[in-house]
Amino acid sequence: MQHSKNQGLSAEDLSAGECITKQASTAAPGEFDLVEKSILELQAAQATGQVNSRGLVEACIARIAAYDKAGPYLNAIVMLNPVARAQADDLDRERLVSGPRGPLHGIPVLVKDNYDTIDMPTSGGALALATLQPSADAYQVRRLRQAGAVILGKTSMHELAAGITNVSSLTGATRNPYGLAHVPGGSSGGTAAAVAASFAVAGMGSDTCGSIRIPAANQNLVGLRVTSGLSSRAGMMPLSSSQDVAGPLARCVTDLAIMLDATVGPDPADPSTAGAGAHIPSSYLDGLRPDGLKGVRIGVMAVLFGKAPEDEEVTAIVHKALDAMKTQGAELMEVAVPGMDELLRDSSMIAHEFKFDLADYLAMQPNAPVRSLGEIIDRGLHHDQLDHVFKLRNTPQQRDTEAYRQAMAKRQALRAAVLTTLHEHRIDVFAYPTLQRGPALLGEAQTGPTCQLSASTGLPAISIPAGFSSDGLPVGLELLGAAFCEPALLGYAYAWEQASRPRRPPFSTPRLVGGRAPSHLRVEVHVQADRPGQPAAHVGFACDITTSVLRFDARVVDLGGDEVIALTVQRGLPEKPGPVVAHLLTAGRTSSVSSLVLRARDRDDLLAGRLYAHLYTRGSPLGMGRSQIALSDMAIEGKPMG
């Protein structure tokens, strides 16, 4: 625990927060609970009349109202679609007349704010482009609408997709719902945070170098970077035309497969997709089997595991997950791609293409407020954290340079080397951490990405949940395979998901109570000796569920000539006290009103009844007594303490 000056905005993750939710989260009559529900579950609920599309949209909007700009203030939503309710009503009428179009009929989804939408502006996270209104939907948005999805709104992103922490001049920083002091990853961080928080059922992102996979890893989701050329980028604001791909993020593999079914395929507006049709199965659901890891040969790429002390925890979590895959029948072997480090170096196309691709996109937008990256910089319409990188990427005078050609050559050589290694070692997939260390703190740079291997080869890679760190933050494991092996990757991910059940909802966005966020939980704790007239401590606790802050009002009475040494919170069991984790009062103080930030272990212990208040005085230096801080005794209270 640590004292908080910020009323919980810097609180860290609550890995067992759903336990608190169970104390205060019974849905009101007629209120449909969509938290963590899959697409198939929601289709079944619509088919049986438990809910309709309008009800799903309203439920999502209620959660966004409770948690996006209030409570934990995730700041994941740029805007809601003003016609989402009307679209849901139309789909409900269509269901009654002709039945559902398919699995996505009536399902609310969110799209990253670099997808063109005819009913909402597309900003790319840039203040300079806040009013840019496209005249048509992006190809994948159009496909989603054709499949019956409701485009609920647009999500925040790292400005112009040029980073992996999710900060922008339009919206500021987005928070990780598993650790509010941490970044969600980027550049599709708003989509990932929103899907993790059940603001929508699934969402769309884009990946130029990790921008789907990193946010998926940081939010305990599944995210797939598809083979280059499988999905159209038409109508998507570009970062690098050689590296950009677009696709979904979801809470489970089945949802990811359904979203892929709806969005992949050839598009004349994107020539790279000309051959996509030959590689698309009748449905990506077909290959999902619980025994999908049996006999799979996994090449563990030691070179992509972090070597610094700060990387040890993520390394251990990923290796533990891989060992678990071995028990499911997978074969593990350590492998290396000859010359990979040198081939990866300077193989990114972003610095060569960003400036020019953005200008080409803006030239096709008649109402674009600005026309170039240089104009954005000159007007100061960008976030300070992007200033250096934008200025650096605005320096090239032409796209086709010697460095550009060398990067292209490296990419081709790297792809060939990876495919040769897969073939020679009879490996089905490579495995490595999605990030070598956990999500960075807000405002700090993210280190340890391993995203470039997929981005530079154009080969598909899926990020799947591997586990949680000691501070409750998700860790991702990435699997990379040969071109167009998406069905196999989904099959491996599904088998892992079914065996390990890695999905855990974030603490900061519990189920609503009567359409609102749960209020504070309160409990009174008294610590006193058996003998009357001795010093006693009285502490009122109020736990803010959504921000993981434990407020307290503590006082010691009946001291007489005695003096307080400390009033503490300690771990322990009924039969045995444990160590001090926080101080409510220190020497000489008799009262205090303050708050503590509950770290992951602290919250787990609170929920399990393993935290106790202890009183120490000069007259009783080894302890006047202790009392359990019992969650079961907490009551919902609408008014916060203090």
C-alpha cells in the first residue's frame, strides 16, 4: 500500500477485483448484464428475447458513462456514434422480419479513430484533424455494418499511430484498466482498454509494429496481426503502407474468429489483397479445437526474451505458459534465425513512409483542416511526447532513398530466413513475449517491444494472455507462423484458452448496479484491549471499487498517560499476525483522515480477509490488539468518506 494524494488516479491493478464486485453488483430488474459476454452468448440472448440490440447498445453506453470519463477515467472513447441507437433499432426490426444476418447482428463494436466512418469524424488522435469528416466508411467498417454490427463509437489511439503508449493531442493519455497508473499500450490502446472493460463486445485496431498485439497483451485480450494482404487497409489513416494491417481485438478467440470472418478478404481499393481470397477458410471458427496444441512444434526464440533484471518476471510468466502448453501436447525447442538481429535492424519502413503516406491520405480528404505532417508540427497541433519523433519523421525529402531500398532488401531477406528456419526445424510457430516487460507508467516510454519480426516479414502473429505479474498487470505471449496460417494460430490460441482460462476482467470497471458504478464499500473497525479504560482505535474504511483506493478515518481514544507508537495495517491469519504493509497513524499522532492505494496483493488480501488493523502504544509496545478488516462486513454506501 501507499498513501495517495490523487484520490486513486494513480492506483494500481486489482487482480481479484471481481470479488469486490460480487458484494455489490446484482443487476437491476430488466437490466441486461453484458460484462465479459461473448458474441455467441449475446446472439443467444437476442434470439431468446432476453435482450435486443438496442438494449446491448444502452448497456455499453451506461458502462462508458460510468467508467470512461468518471470513476477510473479510462479515457478510451473519443466519441459515441450519434446514430448508434437508431442503427440498433433498425437491426432489431430486421431481426423480427427476416432473422439475423449472422453472428454479428446487433452486436456493438468500437473502431479505432484511424478508420474512416461516414457518421463520425476520423482524427487519428490528432488535434489538428478533430473535424476531418470522411465521405465514406473504411472497407472493414463497411463489412462490419454489412454483417449487422453496430458501430458504437471511435476509440482513442496514440497520435497518428506513431507510438505504443497511447497518448495524443486530441484526448491526452488513456489508462490501463488493470493498472490505472500504467499505459494500455498502443497505438490501439483505446480499443483494447474499451474491450477489456466491456464498453463493447469487440473492437478494431491497426498494427504497424505491435499496435494490436501490445495493447492486447496489456489488457488480457487476444489480438492478431494478420498476414500482409489478408485484410484491406482502404479507408484507414496510414502510418506506413508497407507495414500497416488492420484487424480486431477481442476477449476470446471465438470472438476474434467471428470478427475476422466479417472483415478479411480482397478489396479492389487495396491491391495488396488481390490474392487474399485463396487463403480464407469458409469460417475461422472451423479450426477451433480444445486439443489444438497436441503435436504442435513451438520454436522458443530466446533472443527475443529480455535479459535485464526488470525483464525477469515477464520471462518467467511466458516460460510457465509455454511449459503448460507442453502439458497439452506441444513440443518445445529453442531456435534462432541466423542473422536475425542484423536483418531486423533498420528494417522498419515507418520513418521512410509516414510523412508521405499521411500526405497522400489527407490529399484525398476535401475537408482536411491540414495537409501535411509539417503543417501539424508548424502549428503546434501535436502532443509534446510526439514532438521529437514527428520532427524526425518529417525530415525525409523523398520516399525512394538508398536507405529505403536497403530496408526493403532486409525485409525480404528476413522473411526468407524466418521461413527457412520454420521449414528446416519443422516448426509450426515461433514463441516469445509480446513485450519483454510490463506496461510502462503513464508519461514514460515503453521498453521491450518484440513487434518488428512480424511487421518486417509480413507474417502473421497472435498475442495471447500468458498470465499476470505480481502487481496484477497482464502479460502476453506471441506466436508467429508462416504466411496465411491464421487458422492454425487461432487454433493454438483457442486450445490454450480452453485449457488455461486466462481471461480475467479488470478491477476498475465492475458490473453496474442499477445502471451506475458501485458506490464505496464501508466498514468500521475497532481495536481495543480486553480491559476497559485502555486505549482503543476506531477506524472507518471506505473502499472505492473503481479506483482501488481505501480511504480511512482513524483515531485513538482513552490514551490517558499512554502514547501512540503506531496504528498499522498488517497481513495475517486469525491465528497468526503477519508483517506491516501500511501505517494509519505514526508515533505521537492520535487521528488522521487519509487514503491508501491498494496494490494487487493488498487488494487480494483485503478481499480474502487477510488484512488486520493493529494498535501499538508505549504501554503496549508489542501490540494493544488487532481487528480484522472484514470485507464481508462492508456495506454499500453512496457517499464517500471525507
